[in-house]
Amino acid sequence: MTPLAKHIYTPISLIKKVFRLGERSLSRDEISQRLLSASDVQGEWAEQTIQSALDQPSTPFREGNSRAIIEYVQETQALSQNVWRIFQEAGGPLTEEQILRKLRSFNLISWSFNFERLGLQGDHRFSQLSDHRWILSEWEIANDEILAFIESKETKEILNKDVPYVMQMRMGMTKKKCIFLPELDDRFEILGDRITLRQDFQPVIEENAEQSVVLDSLLDDNHTSYMEVAAAMNQETLELVQETGEKTVVDQVVEDLMGALIKLEKRSTEMKEEVLSHFTANNLDAIKSLLSEKEKNEKVLEKIKDIVDELS
């Protein structure tokens, strides 16, 4: 959870996030400390958030034997797995009506079905946004990363169509699904097909170290994989030669594939240097091209892995 979370999530969803897996109750003080630590704020905000979550009519939280203890009544309804799949397919926030409409299309609920019966408020897998839409709790908000990218550009803006590529950089580092919610972040202004920073926003000037880490991770992910596959293929070749006493056509094919792996590894190193250079120059088109090439390389690698598995 980031400092931005207090503006994006409802009080109930904020409290759900501070409860770790398996925890059923926490003291008010512990919840406050976790909220303040995660949100980087001071004052009475944490206590106000706790009380607001307790006062909601469909809250999964309640006071325990004393006011000092907050219990989390977690629920998992039968339809919740279907809802989870709907979010996986949608890949972004959904309104309550959109969720119900999708469930009706599968003939899973009637037209009179009440949304609260889905039990999403008490299910830790789902989080509600401040505009009442829902997302999966495991998704990460990439607003800070998009902000850093925009700040690094001379134009101080980004086209809507380019957002997925910057998101892909972020996903390359976290391995998790990321979403961008500029409509809930007062640092951004949406102007038609582009997103810019609000005129009254005062950016914090920092080194672009995080972006470099993202890009480095993005292009270096398969460095070990290439070498692991090459080592496995080399072992297969040695075993075949030992069995037959001479090289076969298969042995030669394996050697050729090993050469291909070496080329892929070399190209991976080159791409890492190129993408960092393009990022510094804000050349997003060149970064897109490199990302496309990286995806093709990964597909080739998977095919070669399949061959290795056949030889094993």
C-alpha cells in the first residue's frame, strides 16, 4: 500500500489491506500504526478511517470484547470465484452493475439479486475504490510510476495509447497486474487522448533510479533462462555422444540451437543498453519496438525449451 491508497480506496478496503493473511483480529493501535506506516500521514486520519469502516452498514469489521480490539469477519460466498474470473477477464475496475450484468449473462443470478449478497466487502480478494468501483486486491496501482515517467518527459504528458507500454515496464519488475487510475488521482489531468500533470502540481525532483531498475529488470529477466536452457542442451548433447560414440544429425541440430541461444543472450544484453538509452531520450516508439522484439525472443526460447524437453 502506498501513500496514494488513502485517496483511492474506501475505508473498509483500507482496513482490509492492513490485515495480513490469517489474521482475524487486531488492536486499534496496531491497525493505526500499519495505516500510518503504509500511507505516510500523521494526525487523526487513521482513527477516523477505522471508525468510518466500523460505521458502514455492510462492514465486515466489528469491535471485539473491548473497543480496543477490531475483529475482521471474513466471508467467501459461492459466487465469489465467478466474480474473480470476471475481473481477470476484464483486467480493470468494474462497477457493481457491470459485475451483476456479467453474472446474469452466465445465468448465475436472477434480476432481483442484491449485490451485497456477493460478500465482496468481507472477501480479502476484492477492494472497493473511492468512486465505488471494484478491483482485485492483488492488483497494484501504477500511478506513481506513470507520474515519474511523465515528469521525465519534456512535454510533461503521455498519450493514452502509450500508457500500456509504460505499464508493461512496471509489470516487468513486479510480475503482478498493474492498473492506472488517473481519474482518482488529483495529480493528473485527463485531456482527451492524453494525460498530463495538473498545473498546480509541484513535482518532487528525484533521480530516475526506479525507472532504470524497472527497465533493467524488464530486459534482464530471461538472462538466466537462456543460459539454463543452453546448459541443459549441452548436457543432452554430451549424453547422446557418450551413448553412440559419434555425433548424429540430432547432435548437430542441438549445437546449432545452442548457437541460437547464445545469440539471444547477446541480443538481450544489447537490448538492455538500448532501452535505457531510449528511455533517457524519452523515445517511447523505440522502447515499444524493443518490447516487441523481447516478446518474440521469449517465444523462440519457449520453443527451444520444448525441444530440450523432447530430448530429455
